[in-house]
Amino acid sequence: MFGEEQATRLLWRAGFGPAPGQAAELVKLGLHGAVESLTRPKSKRLVGPNPVVDGGPLAPRDAWGHDHLWWLDRMVRTQAPLVERMTLVWHDWFATSKSVVPQKLMLRQNALLRRHALGNFEKLAVEVTKDPAMLLWLNGTSNSRWDVNENYARELQELFCLGAGRGYSERDVRQLARALTGFRNDWTDSGPTRFRFDKKFHDRGAKRIYGRRGKYGWQEAVRLVTRHRRHPEFMVTKLWGYFIPTKPSAKTTKKLARLYVASERDVRPLLEAILTHPDLYDPAKRMVKPPVVQVAGMLRAVGRGIDTPAWAWLCDSAGQYLFMPPNVSGWDDSRWLDTATFRARWQIAQHICEPARLDGEKGDTAPSDPAELVNRAASFWGSPKLSAPVRAGLERYAADTMATADKPWKASSYPVLAENALRMLIATSPEYLTS
Amino acid sequence: MKNTCCTEHARASAGLPAIEAGMPEPAGTGLSRRSFLLRSAGLGLAVYGAGRIAQLPAFEAGVAHAQAAPAQTVLLSVFLDGGVDNLSLLAPVEDPIYRRLRPNLAIREGRAFAEDSRLAWHPAASSLADLHAEGKVSVLPAVGYTDADQSHFTSRHFWEVGALDPHLRTGWLGRVLDRVGSPDNPLQGISLDGQLAPSLATARNPVAAVDKPEDVGFWTPGAWGPAEELAVPAFTGIGRSLLGSGDPAVAQAARAAAFAGGVRDALAPLGIDGKPTYVPAAAYPQDKDPFPRRLAGFAAMLAAGLPIRAAAIRAPGAWDTHANQADVLPKNLKLTFDSLLAFQRDIEARGLADRVLTLVWSEFGRRAAENGSGTDHGAAGVGFLVGARASGRMIGEFPGLGKLDKEGNLRATSDFRGLYGAICGDWFGVDPAAVLPGSGIGKPVILK
């Protein structure tokens, strides 16, 4: 069964939610056709109005926060949503932060992640290892044959490729760090520059890694990790976790791992297998929408582009400021919502609803029947499916509000006010905050 | 960078009673001003709710009830995220091994640590040295656990959950709150930096997160009067109706919705239009980092009588100093401990010092040998228990650099689970065995 409900979920999980009418279009392609339209996009162009903030274009390399807005704009306007979504996955996976790295190098890394979004993981891991942002972030250019710095070697295994303590020892961390020595950069008044591999700085001696001995260089070192026998299982379960909240069965894991190895560590076949898996469409397995995903999705739903810098601090308050993950393990997807970040989602909804609000004095009208009011308000967000308890709560709100209308002028003006509030209540309901 | 539109807060507080300096206690009611204000807020909403919004008064009752109890002890947990370099913070300055292992980064001199003549305070941590001289700091010079895990995330997880168990999902303070707290008071456990701290994760009772205590309103564009007033009770009610959802994602969203409105009501007296109405009772460092402001807000929350038992916050800056340690570490030490000194002075001036204990911790210490410009992950680290009632005596001893473990790291002489056990029993009055799995570890003396 692949109906609008399933298509809507696919678009939220593998992209940034449906634009009006998009879910219905996707249904016509059937499940496999729909997934292929995402994994093999025909166009990567951006459609719709260019972002305009404070009367001008964005300056993503220079202005604080404009990097966030620049990427958010791509999420809103892309015709290849899975490419952007996977770029976000890699940003979380190889989490690098501008708390240390200059913004323009973050953007350079972002382009790298996008180039490999649906490509080959091993190539991506090799490229990320020599990426200037990563070299700064995990001290790759502080790692020399004289002063071995373990930072990248540890996280390459623990966070990026194998999982904590899975198939490597502290000795492997130190030996792998030796194999990764040799990167350098210079420092100028305007920041770090001339990132390069300098073999004079590389430890050319023999290393013993995973029980094997050799004079490993840095690329061999990365491939030792990506070809470690424990890597495929880590890879498929971690990738699965971005799309489906419950763990894959042992059988599924094994099947996916075989698929991954057979394709020589390509990501696209894995994505196609995950996105067509029935677990993704299980109504009882919802996921909290990451803040930027929700914001991009709301803008898509109402057909609005980036026209305010507010999205940077709003997403920050909600816990997801792009290019600044909390640490090298990325954002914690299990804790998006609490009383503070709930309020941030409310503020996000305010910034969508405020310019579009209904105004009785300008002739806007609304029905007074609670159920009709709820339906009208839901249509603002593309009529998402609402569960019985949420609908009951919304209708109770509408009825309570109308019950206070003890004068004819109130009875005629309150429905519009209630519809405005209902748009907010729907956007912050447990249903809309999850997909 | 963060700013908010002011009209929304004006609107959000429209239904709440005005708070004016010098407002008298509500005579004859037997209620503190705090609970009086809460009741007023609930009342304003109940008028429109025609008696059908039982949800909010329930919360209000929960908070009021918790407030009516005698003033209770509070633990503030301050996390130095990334692994603070213990061998810089309390440095064995004269030790030749230290100078050999740290040719670039060895601390050369500092105020002597009175409890162990081998050690000296980092000059940037002089605020902490001041508090120690006043007998208000118990130092754990080598705290950790045997065979320390050198992963940030694994080791931090162990400290957050209070056990060497990678699968435990509740925090050690969360389990304390499940025992000493109540099902309708989210303020009992509060994260002060806008996102739920894992150590506060409970199984049953609600907890809260606050970004800025003076900025907690819910403005509803295009709605006013009852249409706006009823919006908060509406999302509260929807949240409550889904608290028992079997889907963890829905349950998480439901918890946030169910308690966010209550947090707004409780904190309403602390700010108007996003501007604080409280005045700190001590001078905090002026910094763009929100840490000192958040501590000032926390002191004001305690002074307002809010029923808080545990709070958590991350210290400013990055402590994972693999490189450039000499530049980064002093700044972070100074801001962190200057702020904590101000907080201590603040609660002392407000007469709250006997009720508050501050735990300063990090997931591990750093490698004894430097790597050139920084230090890699180590094992045993340093921890502190700060407060007027802290014993002020060292817990465990400094093991010296002569007998490092096989990876060149400091060995632990105290176990964080023993420390937690003592806090459970002596500070919260809960049986440590009920909170900490396998808590047979010796418990140090932590109080005077």
C-alpha cells in the first residue's frame, strides 16, 4: 500500500516534507518509482525565488548565520530533496563545527558532502580525511610524526566507521594516528591556508593495525577502517537509524550489509533498500522531525522562500544550528523536544503564521463550527492527518473559545481568531512535530 | 545573535497579573507570594475555560504543593564537556616527570593547594582556589573508574547515567527525581541551557529545560482574548492526552507540550518582554557566553521559591584540548570559575547557600604526556563539590605521575559512583541502592 499517507511520510523522512500536491504526484509512481525519483533525481536545480534577507542577497561565506540560511534555502527549493537530506546526514555523521572552523571552509566541506551525497562511502571517508575543515576540527594538521595527535584516528573508528569499542583497541587508535600523520597547513592573518600532505611530516615507519603490520600511508589507513569486517554492520544500522526509529532485524542487517559490500560500499543501493522497507511506513513508528527539516517543510507547505534572517536563531533555539553541531557525534536525534525546544517550535510556527494570519477587519471569515474550523486550519499546513486525541483537543479548544462569545460581535469575530490559533496548535501538536 | 520580537512577550504575559516591586504578601491567605501568583495566573485562564481546563490547575497544584513543603536541598550539576585537563587545573608544578611529559604545556607556578603540597591551582582558576580557602570546595583530584573508556561519548554516558552501563536510558539525577519528585512538577529537574541534560532524564516524573528564564511566553499571532488565552491550556491538554503514547516520538512531543505552559506560568515573575525583572545579588562576569547569566537566572529561580531539586548546565567553551591548549584552556577556566564564584556569592547573599551544592565534573582527564600543542584523552580526571555545606576536604588523593597506567594515564583514587552514592544518601535522603545499580562502592564523606 503506497497512498498519500505513505508518500507524505517518505517525503518527510527522505526530504523536507511535501509541497502542495507533491504527495499525490508521488503516489502515481508507486513505491519503487517514488523512491527512485528521490535516489535518481532528474534535476538538481533550485526552483522558486532567490533568498532575500534585509533587502539583499545572502553572504554565506562571510555573514554569521547566512551559511545556515543559504543551506536552508537549498532544502526549501531543491528538486533533489534526498541529495540535500543526505548532505545533512553526512554533516551529522562527520559532524564538524564552525566553532573552530572558518565559515568558508565549512561551506567547502558542505560541497564535498553534497558531491558524495548518494555516492560511495569509502571515497567520501577518504575525501573527508583530507578536507580542510575536518583537518582543523579533529586536529589532522596537528598530527605529525613527532607529535602524534589521536583525535581523528579515534573518531574515524568510533563515530564514523566502526562504533565505540567495536573491533579496535587503544593500541589501534595510536597506530592508526601514526599512519594518518603528514597533513599541514599555514596560518595567515586571515586564517588557516595551504592545506596539504607533506611526506616529511609523515611517519613512514611500520605500524601494527588490527593485527596486521605495514608501512601504511593515510589513504591505506582509511581503507583499513572502511574494509574492517565490523564496518558494514555499523554502516547499515547507522544509516538506517536516520530514516527508521527502530533497529533493523538481524536478518535485514545482514542482507543490507551484503548489499553494501557487493556494491563496493555504495550508498544508493542501501538507501533504496531502506526507503522501500515496510518498517519505514509503519504508522506506529514515528520520528521527531529535526528542526531544520521541519522549518524547510513548513516553508515548502506554504510556498514561502527565505525572506528573514530569523530562521538562524529560531533553528538554534530549537536545537539545530547548521554548521554548528553540539559535538563531533552530531545532534542527538533522541532528544529534540523538551519544554524549551517546544517553545522554539512554537516560535517557528509564529514566524510562518504571522505574515499569513487571517484578519477579520480585512474581510477574512471563518466557520464557527469547531470541526470545520479545525479542518480549515489544518488545510493551511496541507491537511496533515490528525489522530483522534489531537483532533478532540483541537475541537475542544474551538468549542471553548466560541463558548465565551457572549455578544454578537464576539460570535462573528472569534472564529477568525480561533482559526489563527488553531494553525499554531496544529503545527505544535505531537502529530505535526513527528512524521 | 539571538533576539526575539518583543510584542509576543507583551502579549504572552497579558493574562498574568502585574508583578511590582514591593508587592505585599497576600495577607491572611497562608500562601507565599509565589503560589499566590501561580493561582492568579490559573484563575485568569479558568474564567475563559468555563471549568473545562482542569489541566493547568493540576500543574499549578503540583508546583504549589511542592513549594509548600519545607525548603529542600538542591544539586547543580556543571559539566565540563570534552574532558578538562586535570593536570593543568591542579598541576604538580615541581614534579620533574610532569615537566618532562609536558615540555610546552606544564603549568610553572600557581597558588599552592593547601591539602597537597605537590599541587598548585591553575592561575586562571583562582576563584575556585578562593572558595577552597574558605572551606567550601571538596576536591576529587583523581576521580573516575577502573579501566576508563577513552571515548567522550561512552565515558560521558557512564557519568550521566551513574553506571558503567551503555544501555541505561535514565540519568542518575533523573532516578533521584523519580523518587523524591512528583508527577506534576516539571521544575524539580531543570536544564538551564535550553536542552534536556541526559543526567536529568527520568522514567516517570516530568523535568524541564529553559533557555532564558525571563523569556518563556507563547504569543499566538492573530488571536487575542479567549482565543489566545485558551491556546496554552489547549496544547497542554493535547500533550496530556498523549503522555501515555506507546510511540516514543509521540510521547516525547506530548511531554514537552504538556509541561511547557506550566513552566511559563512558574517563571512568569522572572521577566517581562524577555527582559529580566530579577536583580542578581552578586556581580557576575560580563561575557557573550550565556553561562554567567544562566547561573544568575538560576539563583533568582531559587530565590523565587520555585520547587527545584536538581539542575544541570554545561560550562562554557570547549574542553577537548587536543591542540592550542595554552590559548584555550585559561579563558574557559576563568569564565567558568569566576561565574561559579559569583553564583556562590549570589546564593550566600540570598540566604540560600545551605541548600545548594554544586557538582563540577568532566567525562575524563587528559593524557599525562602532551602531544605538542595539546593533550589527548586520558583516564582519571578532576571533580569538585562546591557549597557552604561541602566538607571542604579532599576525596581520594593525587596518585602522582610515577605510576601511570599502561596507557600513560592517571589512575583513579575515587569513583564517581561512590560520590553519587554519597549525594543520594546525604544530600537527597534517598537510598543509593535504589538509584545506583550495584552501588557497593565506598561512599566518601561529602558534607561538613
